[in-house]
Amino acid sequence: MHGSKGAAVPAGESRDASKMQTTYLDNYGPLLLMFLLACGLSGALIVVSAFVGKRKATREKEQPYECGIRPTGDAREPISVHFYMVALIFILFDIEAIFLYPWALVYHQLSVFGFVEMLLYIIILLAGYIFLWKKGALDWNR
């Protein structure tokens, strides 16, 4: 086979395939452009807010804000581990939802295999929640 300009095309390769060769910048250029635009926009917003915003410091504005309640105690007091447990449980709920959405989208294509796999996944998650419940991590009154 010969190309339109008389150049030979290797066997098994069409003329269009030789045009499809891409470079590293072709693949990641849009991502780099988006990153640069995000950095530029965030930097511009910070600079504009520094010039436009009012900066009249008062005693009331300098105090830490705690939901309308006057702050008490030291900010460096240790926090109960229970708050960290709540955060970890919240992350578990998020991860569960993240894996359920794609599974729901391709449920019909996966048939029985996909159902069994997701059933095992949910059983493992339920075992984790039952363990947390038995340990008292879900007791919000502690």
C-alpha cells in the first residue's frame, strides 16, 4: 500500500494511524492548562479581595468565633478521641457511597456476579458497623 504522496505505509498500519501519534503534551496539556487556570484564578481572587475588602480591626472581630458563644478555655486542650471516631465513621459512609454509585450504573451488565460481589461488600461493611456499634463508637451521648 502506498500513501497519497507515494510514501509506503507499514503492513497492518493504516494511513490514519500514523496521523494519530500524540505527544506527552497532547495528552496532559489540557490538564496542565486547567491547573494553571485554577492557580491563576485563585491567586487573582486573593489579590482582588486584599485590595477591595475592608480591614477595620476591632476587638470583637479579633476574637475567635464559636457559634455565638463566648470562647472558654484554652484552644490547645486535647480533644476527645470520640470526635476522631466520628470523622472516621463519616469517611466510611462516604467510601461506601462512592463504590455504590458506579456499581449501580453497570448493575445490568454485571448480572448475578455483580450482585454477589456487592452483597459481599455490603456484608463486610455491616460487620464493620456492628463492630463499631459494639465498641460504643456510635453512642453520641458519650
